[in-house]
Amino acid sequence: MLDWIAALGMALALINHFRQRRRAALTAKQGVLYANLLVFSCCFALQNFGPSLGAFSLPSSARGGASMKIGKSETAHFNLAADLGLPTADPGAYSAGFGAEGVFQSNYAVRAGYKLSRSGSLHGGPSAGLGYRSGRMEINYALSYLGDLGAANQIEWTMNFGGS
């Protein structure tokens, strides 16, 4: 049985300035994941590194995170997670988050977390959510606090085409 996995990923994007079509920038996102599939995983990512788009720089950042699974049952377990983000444009800015997830009967999830942030007017806050998984389909709902912007409702529907 495979217990550990390491993965490396990269994404490239071309950003084009809409008003002046002569300006374009190529940006890259690189990430590394190292995980014990049974208990622990951690990752690190560099996002939006590339040249500026005219007078505008890309919102590049470095991010890292870790998660730990508590409980050996696949049908009911508890996950703890934390992450840290450091944008390169503002040396004093950061975002840090931590949260917990309870998974029940393999299909249902209840989530809660808190995000700390020091960047502009978004100061983080609490979040909560629910999830449901059936076969290759997953539906998630989250209620997040976005500082001065107030609360945000998020709904996500995901289909996995690669496997069950």
C-alpha cells in the first residue's frame, strides 16, 4: 500500500491588458506537495511570479500549509489544517488561517475556521461550511467573513473526472 506521495505542479497563464492589447505578461504558479496519505500533508506554492503588466505588478505571493487527519476510520474522522500566505508587494502583509473539518458517514462534512489577515481593509474573520460527496460529485457551501466587505456566501459544485 502506498503511504507517502510527493507531487510537483506548475501552471502558466497569459494575462492581457484589455485596453492596450500590446501589453501582456506571462505568469507562473509552482507548487510542491508532500503527503502521508493516512495522516499528514504539507505544501508550498509560489503564485503569480512574472514580469509586470505595464505599470501594474502581478499579485505574487508565497503560500504554505499543512493538514493532519485525526482518526483512522474513513467513514468518520476529523481534519485540522493551517496555512500562511505572504504577498511580495507589501512586506508587512500576511494572511494566516486555521480550521477543522469533521467527516461523517464518508459523505458529509462540517467545517469551521478563522482567518487572520493584515492587508488593506480585509482583516479576516470566522468561516463555517458544509459539504456533501457522492461518487464523483461534491457540493460545498461556505459562509465567510471578509472584513469591511461583510459576509460572503460561497457555493461550489465539483465533478471528478479522473477517478472515484
